[in-house]
Amino acid sequence: MTTTSSSETLYVAMGCFWGAEEIYWLTPGVESTNVGYMGGIYPNPSYEEVCTGRTGHTETVRVVYNPTEISTLEILRIFWERHDPTQGMRQGNDVGTQYRSAIFTTNAEQLDLAKRTRALYNDVLIAKGYEEITTEIFPADDFTYYPAEAHHQRYLEVHPNGYRCHALTGVPLPELV
């Protein structure tokens, strides 16, 4: 995929990065995706190291998108609706710090929108009987993104019957007012 000069990047962590990446690469307006590790302190981690829970990293998808074709709000809507952001250090049967929910923003508009949608979605989920949202939101500049090993990139394209774990709430993100 080719990126344009007006492309924006947002990093999302929503459980196992294989299924999360597939959701985004299939989304019109997304120009490229890449899976990796972010949010921790350990430099250049391997998958095996991240799985120990000692690196502080979460499995993350770098989403490069064209904002003239898909809005940041829509990228975030997909994020909120395609996993359960209330599960803490897990998604479904995937348990560990590497599966926690997080957003790493690359500009002030993304940061503001991520925080506003989290607050809005949290209120809706609480009203439906869910716990508080545990999603972490940080400027991407606070961390380094480390691309995962080549065999993890677009894993489900190579292994179409591979693992897709996304615990869902089934609750839509309401419109922002």
C-alpha cells in the first residue's frame, strides 16, 4: 500500500495484534498496517520477551490512514467497538499485560478525540452493566514503537484460518455531540 503526504498514524492495542491488524487492513481509507510492541520500557523486544509480561509492552497495530477517506473518529469507532476495553490485562482468553487496551496518538486532535470518545463510551458501557474502561491513552512520542518479527506481519493473510480473539461488548459508540 502507498501512503500519501496527508496520511496520519495512530497506534492501537486491542488484544492479539493478528486479528486487530486484519480489522484495519480491510478498512477502506487505511493505507497500511504494521504490528509491533509499544508502551513498555524494554528496547527492541521479541515476541517471546513481550509474552513474559516483563517488558511493559502491549501488542500494538500501527494504522496509517488517509483522513480524507476515513476520519480519526471512524478509526477510533472501530477500536472501541471491536474489542472489550473494560477487561484490563486481557482480551477474552488472552491474559497478560501484552493484551491490554491502549491508544497511542500522534497529534493533539487524536489525543483529544481519543479521550472524549473514551469518556463517552465509558458512560454508555457503565449504563449497560460493564466495568470502567481500562484503556490507556498516551501521546506516541512518550514511547518507542518496535515492529514485530516479519512472520507476525499480516499473519492472517498468510494463515486465513488463524487465531482471531476479540471479546466484544456489542455496544456501539454513540455519536459525539
